[in-house]
Amino acid sequence: MIEIYGEDGTQTDKITGDEFEYDQKSGIASAQGPVEMILTRPPGPTGAGKKIDGSHTATGAVGDSGQVQVKTSGVTFDRNTGVVTTDQRVDFSMAKGYGSAVGASYDSQRGYLTLVQAWS
């Protein structure tokens, strides 16, 4: 399990999986198997569903709870940047909807989930 905390010390995100490998020198954690994430909207202005170049959607403040649940696999987490990435299928859900994509990145410092391409 990887828990990500905000500057004020409160937990903001949680990443769970059966097996992670962590390289302490590089700060990179990876999981090849199934991974579930609970991503929480960071405090600040609300503004969700921003379109990026017409095909990618970044999601910050979504749903009533401000949480997005994500199921995927093949995840890499860079402790230095706070970015989580995968090139695998991503299923996500929130209070006001759900969807799927292939590939995603999550910037835990900014609270943005970026979907790479639509699932077909």
C-alpha cells in the first residue's frame, strides 16, 4: 500500500495492490498486478473536467465526495514527482459517473487524473 499525504499531513490518496517493488535510490515503486486507487480532490478551487487538446480529460474536483476510485494494473509511482502512471486499461468511478480508458497518469501534487485514450 502507498499512502500519499498533503502538505498539512492529512492523507489524500491511497494506492493498494498485492505486490509492489520499490527502488529506494530512485524513489520508484511499481506494481505489475492489479492496483486499486482512491484519489481525493486537493483543497482549493473546484474546476473539474478540463479538456486538454480535445481528447484528454484531466479531472480534479469530481463527484460530491471529491474522490475517484480507479482500478488498473502495471502502475509506476515516482515518489520524487508524485506522479503515478500506467499504460494498461483503467476503470474509474466517482459520485457522478464512471468510465474506462487505456493508459493514465495521476499527478498527486496537483490532483489531476489524465486519461490517455478512450477504451474501445
